[in-house]
Amino acid sequence: MNESAEIDLRQKLSLDAMACLTIRRPDATCIACADACPAQVIAIDTRVIELDHDRCTGCARCVAACPTGAMALPTSLAQADHALTLECSRVAQADRQGDTQTIPCLGGVTASRLLEHLVGHAQVTVVDRGWCADCPSGGCAQPWADAVQSAQADLADLGHDAGAVQVISVPTPLPHAHPAPQPRRPKQHGYSRRQLFQRLTTPAPAPDRSRVSADQPFSGKVDAPALAHRRDALRALHGTDSLPAALFPALDCTGTPDMRLAASLCPTHALSLAETPDADALVFDAALCLACGDCTKAGAIRLHAQGQGRYSGPVTLASRNMADCPRCLRRFAPRDGQQICDGCHKDNDLAASAFGLMRRAQVPYGA
């Protein structure tokens, strides 16, 4: 985003409920966006997230922190074949490093965006002016560190030069800095006597807050656009769909897991149950895995931080022969030679026992 491009305050900070772990799966207890927000504009309640657009400064740190990509801001980085230099929006035009792009906060850049720009063999440089730690909008010594380190690690795993994404330090006197982005309605921590009486006698206007929730928070899996975007950026940068498996987490089975339970425990589409007339298969897509470890609760599944070999897409993690019981029509896993399910077997045994009791001759009392 260039210096003249302003973000409409009313369009700041949108949230996709279908991709939010807190809304769709409250058991995940994810508060990454609220923890990352320096202005404290995100309030998290059970199955509901409130966004206070009046106090949002547009730093996009919540966007970078969200593990699934549910948070979004209308910002973009221009695509170019030459080197890209990212600067804080507080840097004056005279102090900038040549042809640069400014963003509200360097902490709002994501690793996927950095990799996406490198598709044209360009270089990305983040300029550190030494102001971030004392920034009035929320001090943080190196807000870009996670994104840059993640992008450099991905480049190393791809066999590319990790130095294509770099950070340079250009100390600049603080008086040269533009004012930090300020909220439209700063949060008031105290009132004068006049303001107190005015507040008591004047009805308070409705706050400019947006409540985001879902009608059915447990109705399905969570979308993960951030993970899919990273996978697509890596494929475009590598030039092929086959990627090193070390870029993604990995799962393996130590036995036969409860596949239906494992698929339901996975918050994203990384694990899914594929049903055919003759078998059930537990399908794993490593690129969509959050490495949360919830699937290991189903038993016989181990989580690894990095995979081995190559990744080309979803693979079958486990499979089991299945059949439909001809009596109750339930789906079951048959053993060798088994024709009906265990429940129907028990019903047959009970019926046979009852029939035997009915046919047994009564023994005279006292005999």
C-alpha cells in the first residue's frame, strides 16, 4: 500500500466466521488475534467475537497472528519483478530507501505474502528504523520477526537462498518519524468533572462494534485460507506441485485408530473420512494441518513437526474394510468370514437363549 492509499475505517478488520476457531470450535480456545492486537479492539466471548472498528489502527498484527487466516484487512503488496522494500508508514518520503512500499505496521506482513512476492525471483527487504519498540501504537521490538524467520525457513527447505528475504537496520532519528496511526475514537481512561456530568446526563451513543458469530458453531470444520495460501505460494515459488514434506507437519499411525473420531477431532480439513462401499479411509492433507495434536486423542496417531520425503497432496493415512449389515443396515468393520454386525450377532444369541429357555421342560418342584 502506498502512502496516499488510506484504509476506510468502516472497512477495517473483517472476520470470516467460517474460518474462526473460536466461533466454530470454542473448545480450541484460540485467542491469538486478541493477544496480538496492541489497541485491544478484539473482545472474545463464548462463540462470539466483537470488533471495535473505532479504535482499530489498521496495523494488521491480528491478521498475521491468526493461524487459519480468519482475520483480514483491505491491504495488499504490489507484485513486481524487482526487489521490494517494505517500510513503516511513519517513515518520511525523504528518508525512504528508494522504491519502497509502506504498510501501517511491519508486524502485519505474513510469511505467505513474502513468499508470494519472491515468485518472480525478486528480493524482499524489511527496513528497521529502530522505532518499533517505542511505537505509540503498541511497542514491539521486532514485530516482523516471525514472518521473516518463517519465510527464510521455507526458502531453506525449498533449497532457495534464504537471504532473498532480509532485514536491514537503518537507524533514523525519532523526530523524523510521522505520527503513529491513531484510532478514530481513542479509549478514555478518565473524565473531568464536566465530562462526567455530561456523560451522566447524555444518552451514550451506540458503540461502533461488530459482533461476529455463527448460528451453528459446531456444524463443521474450520476453513483455513492462510494455510492454503501458504501452500499455493510455495508451489508457485518452487514451480511444481511436489514440495519437500519437511515444510509441513506429519502424522503416522502406530495401530488402527478410531478414524471417525480422529476426523471429527481435527479442526480443519487436514483429516477427513472418505467412505466407499467397501472401505473407509482416513485421508490426511499435511498442508492444512495446524499441528494442534487434537487427532492424537483418538489413539494410535503420532504427530511430527516435520514430514519426510515429498508432499504432493492428500494421502491415505489408514484404511479399514467396511460392509453394510444385511439385517440392521448399519455400517461395520467385518472380521474374516463375518456377515452381520456384532449387534445383530448378540441379538441372535439372546434370541436363541430365550428360545431354549422356552422349550426347556419344567422341573417339578422339590424334584
